[in-house]
Amino acid sequence: MSTPSTTAQHDVDLAHARWRKSSYSGGANDCVEVAELSEHAAVRDSKDIGRRPLLFSKAAMHALVSGIARGPLGERWG
């Protein structure tokens, strides 16, 4: 019997992560930044880049972005 593999947040190398933020943010430094990694997506707050980012599987990140693109989340889940 096999067990699913999981990657602990501290096992992911972020040294070469290329962080991006929305072009809509302009010069503001109060944004969410995203880095696409080999098997994950990392998300961090641009005001607190020293804090460890959140990690999502690519499938989870796709679901999150798709949900946001469909419209206000609060209206569907609230």
C-alpha cells in the first residue's frame, strides 16, 4: 500500500523563486505576490516578504484563481 507524498513547506526551495504581482497594483507595495515553482505555487504578502509564503498545489492554485475570476466569492459562499 502506498501513501500519497506530501511536501512540507520547509522542504521547498524558494531561493530562485521569481515573484510576480499584478500590473494593476502599480507602484503600491500592498499586494499579493505569486511564484510558480516546479510542483507548487507560492503566495506571499509583498509587505512581509520575510515571512514564509503559503504553498499550494498547482491544482489548488488553479481552482482558487478560477473561483476568483468567476466573481465575488462571498456571494457564492456567504
